[in-house]
Amino acid sequence: MDHLIDLRGVTRAYQRGGETVSVLDGLDLQMDAGSFYALMGPSGSGKTTLLNLIGGLDRPDSGEVLVDGTDLAHLGGSALSRWRADHVGFVFQGFNLLPVLSALDNVLLPLQLTPLSRRARHEQAERALALVGLGDRMHHKPRELSGGQEQRVAIARAIATDPTLILADEPTGDLDRSSADAVLELLARLNEELGKTILMVTHDPLAASFAHRLVHLDKGRLGRIEDNPERRPTAGRPA
Amino acid sequence: MFRNLLAHPVRTVLTGGSVLLAVFLLCFLRATVTALTSSVEQASTQRLWVQSAVSLLVDLPLAYESKIKQVDGIEWVCKWQWFGGYYKEESNFFAQFGVDPETMLKSYPEMEIVSGSYEEFAKSRTGCMIGLDLQRRYGFKVGDRVPIVGKIFPRKDGSPWEFEVKAVYRTTSAAIDQGTLYFPFDYLRESIEGGSAWGDVGIGVFLVKLRPGADPTRVAAAIDLLFDRGPQRVQTTTEAEFSRQFVSMMGNVPLLLQSIGGAVLFAIFFAMLNTMLMAGRERTRDIGVMKALGFTDAVVFRSLLGESLLLCLLGGGAGAGLAKLVEAGLQRVMSAQFPGFAIDAATVGVGLGAALVIGTLAGLGPGWRARGLTPVAALREGI
């Protein structure tokens, strides 16, 4: 299997109160295409920073971040924006839907950056919403949806442009157990049925149980990578 | 952008409303200033005014007319005497002049008779010609007798003067107002000389019509020289200069009005800037999301700038539209003091231009801030 993600000697530090705090310290990590990874570790271990670097939201202080062969550290601002639009779908803990837009318009948002016709964009957005089971709620505003539904709209937005990689930062952190399970089931299905590579940051062992592989970070360094021996079954797949 | 504006309807309506009021006020003030200055700009170069060198309030001897006529380059001279009366009550004040009917109208090709007959006015002793605005204001019709109480030239029996409306005029030049009553100067002179009215026979100003090709500066100098040794010195100016002196008698009104307009725009700019800064800060997380989705810094910048412009242009458009809508009403109120008052295309353009500038300046700061935010910083700050 090819490495979709290849991190070499990645370091990242932040200035906090006049002090330099090292978040990632010479990290080497490879991840395969088509897998579902759970990125785990205690608070401050660098999980979200790593996710941001892989998603091109942030840049490393040193080292290489290669995603699908592209070294993100060397892309300019606009090129990096275009790269994100083409290759990555983000799912955030707080859903981050635009409150003034309907579910459909939120999903249409990333599609505006594609060369598709208006009609094709609408068809694709409606397909994505149908895939997450919200075809009948597409004209609702975020405030008219439950937390679980909002996160499913966010997932529809993440897959609308058919990206290679889906990055999810604590996607179930703001959800109750049953909504969380539905969202995790959905992510697992996207991985299995559409072949999406998923990298999910989570604290929750139950959430991590949906992943193929578990990546443990500790104090900015790679702890261990392990296959998930107790992977939970999804609706379409036995354990 | 529309949806973002609609997300806070009260704030949008209040801010847009303040831009509306500012642009409306700007259009009103500019139209007033334009009306003031256009009388100077549209003044003819073929007409000179001869007045006392002491003051406009000092009359010139009647005999000056024949001497002025002898100056080379003059086609004719028309006497103008300020009457200074009022219609029924002192609050009904408008300008009245005693003039020479035979030369008055031909001195002003910008004037045209819209009802009645100028010939009837010219040959009548007690007839008068009124402007269209005066007709609209008081409903005077041709044939009506207009009683005017003389303050400078009261009648000895205490009765008002009576002038029969013989003609109604309108003008195509802002240099001439449509709110004046003209009557034959000879009626005034004969009444004073005949003992039926108080006052002295004199002339406020002589209007001098130049021959085609005559040099106004040379003719004016020649007239001034004519009376250089008295008995009363005169000052001859072009119509433009005469109008300018008249405007300056009101103090620097154009500057005052422009200053008020500028101050209002300045205040609205800060209100608009505040709104856009609030909008920008409130949407920091949305900006982070847009950037994460792949929207470039330039798109995010344009989005906030566009929102500011949209709000200002909607408010400004409504303000300019309102000014245009109430133009006719304003003209009725303003025409007596500011003939030529009009919300013209240039004024609407200035109003919209001001809205555009405010919108651009108010959107630049928040847009620039949003542009400079990294996606991570915007998402973190917006939590």
C-alpha cells in the first residue's frame, strides 16, 4: 500500500507568554491511503497540531509534510488554499457550519471552488446530504438541526468535493453517545465504501474503536502505531 | 453577503438607515450649495450691473441712465429698483422690482412667458409679471390683482399697491429666480412724483446689456470713469461678480453647508466602520472555516469588503432615491431662497460616490484583518 501521508522530521513550536513551547519534536510518520486512523494521546500531545499540518492549515517550523506526493511546506498561500480545496475535507468538533446558510448551502460552499456547473454542484451537494441521511433536511439552517445532524452536514460538506483525505478533529466531542455512534458509523462507511482515507483525532477509546489503526502521540513524539484488534463492526461490515 | 447582512436585521437596518440619512442630507446640502453657486456660474457675460460704489442699499440718480447709454459698446440699459413690500402679511415676503418692461425681457433670453402676455405687461401701467414659483406658491393667475404693502414706498393713503398679473414667466437659468414680481418702474416713479406715495425716486441698479463683441471689462471701466468725479461714484461689475457679492452677503454659507455635510459623513464612516469591525469579529470562526475549505485570503477580503459596500450602497441608494423622491416638495419650500434648487444627476452621483467611499474605507480594515488571519488562528479565536 502507498503512503498517502509522509511526515519527515516535523517540528512545530508556538510562542506562549514569551516562552517557546515545542508541540511536535522531529516527528516521522507514514500513513497509508484508504485506511482509517485514530490519532490518540493526552491533551497537549500535539494531535490537533499534527492534523492541522497534514491538512495544510498550518506549516511546520522544519521538516517535510508530504501528502499524496505534495510537500505542503513549499506551497504558497493561495496554492495551499487550492490544495486544501482539492484534497482535504475537514470535520471539526464544533461542527463549524456557517449559521446564516442552510444545510445545502453549507455543503455547496466548498463546491464553489470547483469548475462544476451550478446544476452539477447542486446535484453533488444533494447526493452528499443524501449519503449522510439528511436529504430531507437540506433546507434547514444549522440552528434547526440537532448536534448529530449538524455534524452529519459537516461530513457531507467534507466529502462534497470528493477529497482524498478526511481529517476529523474530535468529531464526536460535542455529541451524545448515540449521535456519536451514528457519526462514527458514517465515517467508517465512507472509509469502507468510498475508500476515503480518514484521520481522526480523538480522546475517546470508543470512537477510536472504529479505526483500523491507532496512532499514539505523547509530548510531540510518536508513541506507537498499532492495528486495532477490537475494531467495532459497522452496519454493513462484521467485526 | 446578503445573508450575512440579514443575519442581524436590526443592526443592518440601523446602519443602513444612518447611511440613508447621511446621503439624503448630503444630497440636500449639495443641492443647496449648487443652487447658491449656480447663480454665479450661470450668470451672463453679456450683462453688467451698475450700482452705487458705496453700497447696494444706496440709490443712484435717475439721470445716470442717459449718461450710461452714451458709453460705447452698450446696447441698452434697464432700470431696476428694489420695492421691498409684502403680500398681505409680512411673512409673505418675496422679491419685487420696478423695471423697464420694454428692455427687461429682451435682456433675459433665459426667461420665457408661460401664460399671459408680455406685451400686455409692457404696455400696462399697473400690470406685473410674476415667476412660476410665485404662481405655485400663492395661486396667482393672469388677471388677478395682487395687493402689495410697500415698506420702502408706502402709499400715502395707507392702502396697498395693486398690480394686475399680466404675464407669468419661467427660466432656464439658475441665475434668475422664478419667485419675483416685476412691475413697471414708471408706475412707482409717477406715484412718488405725483404725491400718492412716500419715498425718493432713484435707481438701485442699472442693468447694462452689452453689444455683441463688446469687452465687458472695458465697458465697466468706462462707466465707472464716467462718474469718477461724482456726484455719486458707481461700481460696475459683471453679472457673475454681482451674484457673487449677493451670495457673499449671506456669509460663507457654501463652506458652512459643506462642513456640515463633511462632518455627517465622517460620523457615519465611524458608525459603519464599527459595524463592519463587529461583523468581522463575529465571523472570525466562519472566516477560519472558509479558509480551511480552501477559500483564499483574497476571497475572504473581498467578501467583507463587498458586504460593507453592499450595505453602504443600499443605504446610499435609498438616501439618494429619497432625495429624488421628495425633490419637488423641497423645491417648493426652497425656491424662494434658493432658486434653481434641484437634486440633479451630479448630486445623486456625489451621494452614491460618498456611500461608495464610506463602504470601501469601512470594509478595508475588517477585510484586511480577516485576510491576515491564518485558518488555525481564525478557528481558535472564533471558538
